[in-house]
Amino acid sequence: MQLGVLAAIAITVITIGVLIWFFLGRGSGSCKEAYCEASRSTLEIPAYFDQHSKLFQRNPDAEPIPDGFNLEIRIPLEVATTDDRGLSFYGYNSENNIWEPVANVLLDELGERATGLFTDPPQYLAVFRRLNEGRQVVAYLEQGKTIHPTAALLATVVHTLDFTPAPDGSLQGQPSSRPATTAVHYPVIAASREINGTVPSVDNILSTSAERTNHAREILQRVAVHNLTGIDIAYLDLRADHRTSFTLFIAELAEGLHAQGKVLTLTLPAPLIGADRIDEGAYDWAALGKSADLIKIAPIRDQSTFRLHLPELLSYITSVVDPGKVILTLTPYASEKSAEGLRSLTLTEAMTIASKLGIRSENLAAGGEVQVVAV
């Protein structure tokens, strides 16, 4: 394995040094480099991973990474591929005894080598493709919460609800620690009527091209500073007149993230089905689908229309967006619909209401008709 330090460069969004190391296949016996080939039998590889590179181990004699620098590692793949779906650099977490994704993969033109950026290089490193049979399982966590062990095994994407947009385009909040799972971790930047003040903040951000660009730069800077592998934008309840501005913002953000080898996912409200058309409101699904890597359909809270409208909605969305990018999300919460609107309820609250018995004052005659109402 031949290794050379080519350069220390600055990332365009924020000045961060990068050390570039090249692995060209030198045997571990004579290894003097940052990573050396390790025996595959050293650690167990999960059955749901397809290993695309040899296993590398951090050289204990390797020089430490200077403060303010990232390590760019390029390793050869066992079999060339130009399909980067599900492909990531994984590091072994000895504390939890699991392999976890630590960096996105950038393939060269021939698909023979994979490149990744590392702030804290793991002891063991390899390129795996998670075998999920074409499915994605997304889990959402409140900040600071832990994922259930069963969910940790099933999830392929974990979102932590960490950030909200500020009126000046900056971000409020800090990223959660990476959940103990093999799933990729993309923190969420969320705005909705349920989060006080966030929708007006997005209104201001989308008001001019300068504000849009500033917000995109703020996000790119945070992604670089925290070495995130991707981010999720969940800006719900936007006005329809922001449709063009929101589309341009997402396109600009996607371009910046993809240039860094990062992932952009979106959480969007489902379109509304009208008498003679489908109303997308502020969200141009076709255009947004070209920019984003994944799009999640936010839970449809009105259960009175859910079963009736969902087939038509899914048919429409998958006609304008690559179906492989579309994910239907479900919520563990129930909904109560009243004249004041929809209110989210926990399962316990909903069952408490549903289990209440009411005694009507009218008399029932033997042999008469009785109306039974299901709640």
C-alpha cells in the first residue's frame, strides 16, 4: 500500500485543512502508512453488508492529524462499481460492537477507488454496501433520545430533531451524538406551525435570493464544522407563493452538499387532492425530486382522508419523482379532528377517549333499532 500526502487544502465553505492519503495495495507486513490491511477474520462482518474493499486497520504509529485538518482517505475497491447506492465507509465501534457509517463514498470515474473525509478516523475501516433489498427504513428521534435496540437493527436512516432556522438564516441547535446503529445519521432542520416562530423565519429566508443563499451557506458551514454526512430539510406549512423560492433554495443547497460528498433528504407535506386537480402548494415535487437524494412524505394527520386519498397521492408522487427516492412515513400519534383543526394525541390519550362510555337519556324499546357508532 503506497501512501502520499498530496496537499492541505481549504474547503470552499469554511477553511478546513485536508490531508490526502492514497492506498494502492501494499501488504500489511511492510506497512508504514496511516492504515494497513487487516485480516478479514479480525472482526465479524454482518450478513446484511456486502464488503466492497479490504479491511484496513489504523496504524498505531501513524502521525496524529493536526488540529483543524480532516483526513481524506482513498482506498481501492475489490470489484469496480459506479453504483454508489447504499455504499459507505464504515468504522468499527468497539464500545457498541457494531459497524457504523462514518463517511460518504465518492467514487472515481471508473468506480475503482472510494474516497472519504474523516475528522476522527476509526481504528478499523472498510467500504460496505448495506443490503436492504431496495428498502429504506427511516427512524426519527427527539434530540438526546436513544433508539430502541430492535429499531437500531432495522433502520437504514436515522434523523435526529436537532436544528431550527433562525430569522437571520443561521441555525439554532446542536447535532445529537451519533445513535448506536449501523444506519446513516442525518440531523433534521425543522420548521412548522407546531414549532413556534419557525415558519416566519423561513418566510424571511425565502423572501430574497440573498437570504436564500445566506441560509444555504449557513447550513453548509454547519455540515462541514460538525462533519455530518448529510442533512434533512423539513420545512412544512409554507405559503404557496414561496414555491419558486423554496425550489431554488433546495437546488442551491443540494449543489453545495453534493460537492462535499454529502446527502440531502427532504421531508415534505403530501399534496392535497381537490375536486379536479392535485394541489402541491409550495412544493414542486418534480423539481425537488431532482435535487434531493431522498424525499419523505410527512405523516398525513387527517385520518378521515388518509385511506381514501393515499393510493392516488402515491400514484401521483411516484409519477413525478423517482420511486426509489420516495418514503412514506407513519406516526405513532393519533389525531383528533374538531372545528379548531387537528390535534395530535398519544396512544394512551386516544384510547382513553375511545374507551369512555356514554349513557344516552332516551329510552330504548324492545325490538327497536339501535345505532352503534364506532370511535
